[in-house]
Amino acid sequence: MADNSTFEEGFNNTYTDYSSFNGTFNGTYSNNTNGTFTGAEEKVETIPISFYTPIVYAVILIVSLMIFSRRYKANRIRKLAEQPEIFDEHDAKELYFELQGLSTTEKIHEKVLKAALLNRGAEAIRRTLKLKELAPQIELMYKNGSVGEDYWERFQAETKFVEVEFRETIQEAENLQPGWPKLFATLCQEICFNQALSRRYQSILKRKEVCIEEWDLKINSDGTLTK
Amino acid sequence: MASTALRYNPNNKLINDDSDSLTESREISIMQINKLSTAIISESNPNFTPQLNDEHSKMIKSLFESGLAMLKQKKMPEALKNITLAVDMAQRSRAPYEAFGIQLQEIQFMLRHKIDLSLLTGRFLDALQDIEFLMNTGMAQSDVYIRKSDALLKLSQFEQAKICCERGLALHPNEVKLKALYLEINRRLADYNGDI
Amino acid sequence: MALNYDYDETNETWPFFLLTVLLMIIVPLTISQFYKIFIKKDEEEQLTKEEFKKNVLSKLNDKYTSSDIKDFRKKFDNKKQSNIFCWKNLIIIGGWILVAFLIQRISSNDAIIDSAKGIFDPYEILGVSGSASERDIKSAYRKLSVKFHPDKLPKDLSEQEKNSMEETFVQITKAYEALTDEAVRENFLKYGHPDGPQSTSHGIALPSFLIDSTSSLILVIFYISSFVLLLPYFVSKWWNKTKLYTRNNLHIKTAGSFVSRLVNYKPSQIATVDLIIEWLSHAEEFKIFYPNLTPKDFETLLQDHIHNRDSKINGKDANEMKYRIVAKCHTLLHGFLEVCCGFRNLEMAIVCMDTFKCIVQGIPLTKDSQIFQLPNVNEEILKNGSVDEIHTLGKLFTFSDNEIGKILGIKDEDRLQETLTVASNIPQIKLLKADFVVPGEEYVTPQSTPYISIKVLMRSAKQKSIPVDKFPNEMLQESDDFEDLKNPFASMEKEPLMPTSFAPRFPTNRRNTWCCLIALQKDIKILQTPYRLERLSLNNLSKNLDKRTVKELGDDFNPEDWEIGFIKLPLGQQAPAELGSIHMRVVIKSTDYFGADLDLSMAMNVREPPKIDELKDDIYNDNDSDVNDSDDDDLEDDSGSESEYTDIDTDTEAEEEEEK
């Protein structure tokens, strides 16, 4: 083994010069110098950027969040407005305001205005009761996913609207006849129930017609069955 | 706004709306206001209370009793007519703010007589609708179910009759008349379905 | 060596990375697509064929379906499929092209080949086979070292040649040592290189051209746009879409409008099919299909369907629109039913189910609907001709075939037979027994969890009615198998799926479902969401027990021949704590057929739980002993004082002693 020392020499030699061979030798084995070199290069480049980067980042983030929140809010308001009303009509309320409007141009009996207000109050009570009755059912449906979130929110809002509406009618009652509101509220309640009864009674005729059609009945004019 | 369509008649103090776009609910609302106006205007006390108007009570009672008198004379159609008039009168003349509890009892009491007369004179559909009115206003006595099942049976609505009878039996399990009616309904239903 | 993150300067890793990702997506996609096209289609065909063989109605349904509707079905089936076709196939084709391109790139990239070459293989360097003996290795090394030894190189070589020669020599030396020297050999085996551990680079598999200072900006923008803009956008879009539809696949606007209709519905009104159709016509789904049409148009289309009229909108043929609208009603009506149940409104739920039948059969709700759902019926003749009151299928079958022909106005013998086949295959439910059952209990006890068990006989209208008492009690007994006690509803899953319905006017093929509603008799309010019954054996319908020939059920009647249908409905609520009876009304309504319903009243009698007898005592004590076992360490002192458990405690103590 006389050659051994030369081998070792050569070996050591290549070991130290290892990096210089590396470029051609093997790509997957990394080269040390190259790495530090690029690192240094990067450092040089990043110093000016690093000063602005956080600012730019923050600006982009804040601006995009602001845009998002604004659009989201606008979207929600639009959607809420798009939601169909819980109640189809507000005739009682509208009629009262229409009458009030008329009273500015022509003379309207004060008691007619009172009647319209009582009607409005009775309707407000009916809605309060109706919403109270439906609330647990709609809440359950919302919870199990049969009703969308928008409708649920609309429904909750409506509960508040109805409260406001009734308070407004009480206020109007005070305006029409000072000291009336207490009696007004009890009257409204009686009216509400009686009107419901009356509507139910009025509907009998129509129900009969529906039954005759649905069941294909042949009825004489006096109400007896034709044989 | 539709405010232009609303008209006020200063002579009879009524409002009306004769536009084409008049909805059913608006029409009902206008009717309710007019009814209230008429009632309030005839009221002299500005602080009127939900008390029963005795005058109305008297009128309704006399009409109803004349109907009952006819019934005693076995004049069924006339009796029915008078009682129907009494019910209508109660609905028309009473002010909407007169005590609801008493108004309800009054109409229920009169309607029960009307239903019996309707059934006796073969006006089953009238009877049925009146019974449903009673049921909707919270009456659940066994005789209501008996009458409804009977009316439905007479109208050949066997399935409906069975359902009604079953419900009656569920609420009044010992009602003999309902049980008998149930057997009859089942027999008719089997025939209807060709299972006899 | 320090770890560096390098970009892929020589383009050698990122193609592999991309290739792996691509293959991960494309291979499963391709396989699934192949499966869908070739295997599943066959299976489906097989299934329909079998169904045709087994179920006469399916065949007749096919026969009576108008060519218009068949065209519609074909078009929509194809559309659905071809849609998937284009979409997925395009991705697949594009993906494979990309794969081919990448492979081509990899194979033509010298750097990759170089790096593959650069892997240290001492045998290759020395030019010997892997199984060469030490002597062969030595001689090969000698030969090569003579040739490449730096001392023996010719002097006239250029610097470069010299360097490469030297390098080769080093390699040869290393290879030799790797195979002979112990220490170096160990290095080679452990780290794959004679010099010991080599540095491994952790690179980012991005091509270098993306990292160049000019294009790095593009990359940054790409990152920002994908994480700041695109990702949130798609996530929010997906989220909004899930929020857009309710649990029952109703558009939230539709659900909202249904709820609104019910809120505004006056109790004085009578609910009718027409009313429900008017409500349906406001569905958002229709508007999405045909944005130009109004709810009024949709209502007309639905009414046209029910009254079997050709549809025209603005003078143009609108039948296809009608079919699409009608087909959508299935989802809408199921959704509406759920809303009705949410409102606890039984009356409305029942009308909803009637509307369902009307839409499925394409006929209005009249007292003769049962008859009109049959094919070939002549409306005029039926309405004017009949003397008897014939409104039901059962009544119809009290007449002879010939008479039925006359009643229905069917002259053609074959057609009459087909009509009769349909009539006799529409299932009718006969109630045998209905109970509230608490698994493992004799009767309902306070605060137990009962379910409703209904035993029915599915029968044909043609068959003689079999009185309930013909069935022995054992046949109607609740199964007390352990499995059934554990999950009473599992047995219902084993029933066969309902066959295709006879509904030739409905735009799609469908199967009947029974919707089961449970309401309190006290206030006829619905208690819970509808239960959909989709499986029930209809084998009884083909049994021959013609009511026109069998006048009396004789001794030869064998109840064992008949299948008893078990309908088990879970109850959402516990039995009350108080004793007493609760009456419920159970309504089982078919979605497809008129006259296939059941309406019954049943009482839940809540009784005092049985006095704990000997047997039960044992069970309880056993349970307690288990508890004692587990907590023995803590309870050792207590166990002595608890006289009730003495037996058990001695047992456990004995066991413990044995263990010790």
C-alpha cells in the first residue's frame, strides 16, 4: 500500500475543493457557498422592501376588509328590504293615515277618525297575538333549517314594529281625546276579538260555496240537497 | 299613495273606496271602520265602555224567542228563519266593542239551535258550516261532534265523517251516540269502498 | 451543513412536483368517469329491466307516457349527462395532455438526467458488476487508476481536461474505498456516499423563471390574489350558496314565501288545491328557471298540467316549460309539507298532500279522482252513465270486467285489461293494529320513549276485504328480537323500495312515498316533522282473491300467505309524566295515488310502571354490582354498611381474593 498516502492526499484535496466541483458534480447535493451567496444577495434586496412591506400589507388588509364589510352591510340591507313583508297588508294603518290626510282638506267627523284609530289599534293587537303565537314555531323552523336566516331576522324585527305600532296608536288616542288611552286599549282588545268573530261569521257563505265546488254537491236554493 | 281613492261621505259619515285596485282585505278594513263609526256616532258618552247595549240585547232576544215559539208549533222553516235572523241581527247591530265574551256566548247559544233546525230541515251544508264556526270558536262538546259527523254523513263525505267521529270519540270516549254513529259510518264507508 | 431553501434553478424538481399533483387529481377522476360511463350505466339498465319484469305498473307507465314527456325525459337525462361529460372530460383530456408535456420535458431536461447520473454508484464507476468479487474490484481499480492517476497523465493536456481527469480519478478512488475500506464502506451504506452525510437541500419546487426579480412581482401578486381575494371569494360563494337553500332544498325565498302565506292565511278560509297551486307558483325556483315569466304564468302552467291541457305562453308552445315546472314541484311540495308541519297545521298539510297527488297524476281533486288516475277512462261516460255511486277503485271492482268497461267507457278489450291492471295494482292500506310501543316494556310508562307501531295489510282494490280477526294475534305481535329491541326501525330498512309509480303524466319517473303525519286529537295540531315511508313490500297486491269470485273467506284461507306491513314511526317526544290517555291522529298519505291513504286515531295510555318484581330486582342489582366493581377501591368502607348489596359484595370480594 505504498500508494495510500497519495490517495489520501488526493482525497483530502478533493474534500477541501469539494465545493468547486459541486456545480458540475451533483445538483441534488447542495453547494454551501452558493447558498450563502444567494442569502447575502437576498439580504441586500430585502432591506428596502422590509420597510414598506408591513405598511403595504396592513393597507391592503385594512382596505380589503373595509370594502368587504361595507359591501356586506349594503348587501344585508338590500336583502332585508327585499324580504317579503311578514304581513301582506297594512290597510288599517294606511286607512287611518289616509283619513287623517283627508281631514286636512275636508271636514271629517271626529268620531270617524276615532273609529279608524280603534280599527288600527285592534289590528295591532291582532298582530301582536299572532306573532306571539307563531314565534316558537318559527323559531323551531329556523333552528332546524326550514327557514332562512333572513326571514327569521325579519320576523324578529316585525315583532318590534308591531309593538311600536301599538304604542303609536295609544299616542294618537291621547291626541284625539286626552285621557282616553286607558279605555282605548281595552276597547281595542274587545274590538279585535269581535272583529275576528265577525270575519269568521262573514266567511260562512264563502266556505259553503267552496264546499259545494270541492265536493261537487248539488244544493237547492233553500239549502237542501237535491236528490 | 292610494289616498286619493278614499272618499268620505259627510252625510252618512261613511268612507268608501271604489277604485278597481281595491283589495279584499282593504274592503274588509273599510267595512270595519264604517261599522265602528256608526256605533260610536250613536254613542253619546265620549268615554264609552265595552258594556253590552241592552237595547240590542232586547231586540235579538225577542227575535230569537219568536223563533223558538215557531219551533213549538212545529213550523220548522219559520223557526229556522227567525233564528237565522236573530243571529244575523246580533252580528249586524251589536257594536264591535261590546263585551266579546258575552257576544260569543250569545251567538254560540243561538247557533246551536239553528244547527239543529238546519239538520232537521235537511240543510246539511248550512249546518256543517255553522258547526265548524262553533268548533273554531272553541266548542268541543260531544254533541258538536255528533252533529258534525251526522252532517258529513248526510253529505256523503264518509271519510271526513269517520275522521270527525274518531276525534269526537277520542275526546268523549263514552259517548254512546257517537259510538253508534261510528258503526254506521264504517258500514257506509265499507259500502263506498266496495268492501261489503 | 446549513439547510437552505433554494429555488429550483435547474428546473429539475418542479416538473416532478407538478406531475405528482396532476396525477393525483387526474387518475381518480379518469377511473370514476370510466366507471360511470361503462359500468354504472349497465347496472342502471339492468335495474330498470328487472323492475319492468317484476312490476307490471312500470311497463304500463312507460306505455302510457306520452312521447312528449319521453322526449323531455331523454333531453334532460342527456343534458345532465352530457354536461358532466363536457366538464369532466375536458379536465381529463387537458390533464393528460399536461402530463404528457411534463414527461416530455423531464426526459429532455439534461439537468435531471445529470443529477440522476450523479448519484454515486461505485460499481458503475469501476465498471464492474454488482456481484463482482474483491479481486475483480481490485483489478478493475488498478486498471483505471493507471489510466487516470494524476501523476501518469500526459503533460500536453489542457487545464480543463486535466481537471476532469483528476476528478474521475478521485471518483474511482472513492468508489474503490467504498467497496473495500471498512469505514468508508460504512459511510457509503449509511448515507449513500463514501464521504459520509451529504447536505440535502430543501428547495421550493418553483421554476426559477418565476423567482427572477422581474417575475417575482407576478408571483407575489398571484399569491395575494389567490389567498386574499380568490379564496375568500369562493369560500363565501360556497357559504352563501349553502345558506341559499334550506334543509329541504327549498330556496330560502321560497321557504320565506311559504311561511308568509301561512302567517297571512286566515283560519276562516278553506284550504284548497287551487290555493296551494297559487302559492307554489310564487316559488323562486321557477323564477330561476324562467326569469321572464310571472307567477301568474306558472300558475297557469300548473293548472294546465292538472287539467291536461296543452300550454301556450304568448302564443308559443310551452309544454316543455310546463314539464320542467311540474317536475320541480316534487321538491317544493315536500318542502311545503315541512313548513305546514312547522306551523303544526294539519288541515294545510293534508291539502298539500292532495295537491301532491293532483300534480303527480295530472288530474284535479274531485270525488272521482281515484277513478281518473286510471288510464283510458272516458270522463263523459263515467259522469253521465253511472247509476250507482262509484267513486272508488274498490267499488269499481264489485262489477264484472265487462260492466267496468261500460262504466269507464273503454271499448277496446286490451286497453280495458290494462286499465284494470293499473287499478288492481294501486296499493290500498288496511289497518290491522296500531299501538304505542316502548321497546322492552309491556305498555307505555310515564316519561318513556314510545314509538308508533302500525300493522297494515297492503292490498289491492280488487281483493276481497279480509277481516282483521282472520289474522292470528301472533302475526301482529311486536317482534322481541334483541336487534329489534335495540333499533326498532332497522327492520323497516329491509323492506323493498316502492316500485315505479303509474304516473304517466308526470315528467319524471317516480316512486310512491307515504308521508306520515302525527297530530294531537285535542287540538289537531301536528306534533313533529313528517316521516317519509319509502319502503314497503307490495307483494300482497298480486295475490288472487278476487272479490267478485270469492264471496266468503273459507277454511282454505291461510293468513300466513299474506305479508303484514310494519310501519314504525318514531315519536319526537317522550310520554308525559302524568298518567292518562293522549289521543293522536295519524295520517298516512301517499304522494302519488288517490285512495292509498290511511287515517287513524289512536290512544296512548300512560300507565304506572309495573311493581318491580323479583326478576327485575335481579337485573337492577346486577347493574349495581357492576358499578361497585369499578368503584371498589373508593367504596370499600361503604360496601359493608350497604346491607342491600350484601350478596353481591360477597361475590366481588370472593373474586378479588381469587385474583390475589
